[in-house]
Amino acid sequence: MNRSEFLRSCSGGLCACLCAQGITAGASLADKAPAEDWRLGFVRRRYAKLISLLSEKMDPKVLDETLHELGAFCSSTDPRLAKYRGDLDGYCAYLRQTASGDDVVVDQARGVLTVTSPVRADCFCPWISVKNQTPGVVCNCSLGWQQATWEAVTGKKVQVELKESVLRGGKRCVFEVRIQQEKA
């Protein structure tokens, strides 16, 4: 066998080898989860420390109100919320399909919504972390988010009560939202 015959007969094998190497490399890359950006852990630790410092130095009522306002602001930045104004059933279905996976039970007779997250080991907010010991007072941010969100969806004032929280030792987060008769 001369050189050109060898290369012709080997070319199929060479392509198969290169292809297999590419598939193996691709599979090993797919098996590895992307590394978490180091900045996220940094922000979580820093935010936990900030909330801890604020908890020590601020009047508790002022801190609660500030965090509540922060949550309302966060809700107001969600561009998808406008789509669900006046569409309670649509928004509840949407929530179940999002990354939060929250379930909402609607008790029309009582005017109460119960928002329940799946069981989780950490807060849904990417800034907050049980592991980084974010104080439970930050749940007031979630209360603000829930209030602003449900007022936007229902067009009515709501009162929100936190029933269970991951940051406060629970297995999930549960909010009870009571819809008032007055317009938001």
C-alpha cells in the first residue's frame, strides 16, 4: 500500500476519531454545570452583612418600611406584570410556570389568596441567602413585592401576611393575601 492509498483508506477512520473526540469533549462539557459567577456569592455575603448592620443601627419600624418599599420597587420593575392586570387566573397560572414555581390558591368567597413556594433550601431572591445568614427581617422586602404585585393584578388594595419563610426557619415561603374592596 502506498502513501496515497493509506491516506484514502485511513481518512474515514481519522474522521471517525476526530468526530468521537468532539462528541466526547462536547459531552464532558455538557456534564459540567457552569460555574457560578463569584460576584453572586460576594453580593449575597455583602447584602447579608448590610441587612445585619442596618438591623442593629436602624429603628426596626423604619427598616421594615424601607425593605417593604424596596420590594414594591422590585415588583414595579417587572415588565410582564402589566400583561396580567385584571387577569387573576392568568397571573396565577403564569406564576406556576416561572422559575419561582409558586402555587396560588384562590378563595373567592373570603377574598384570600394563599401563595406557596415549593420546598426550598434558600430564598428565591438571588441577593439573599440562608447560607450567608441573611437576617429574616429582609422578608419585609418580599411582603412589599407581594403587596405591590397583587394590587397591580387585582386592581384593589391588599394586605399581606407572611405565614412561613425559609429565612425564618421554614421549608418554603407562604403568604396570605387578603383582597380589600377599595381600589388600589
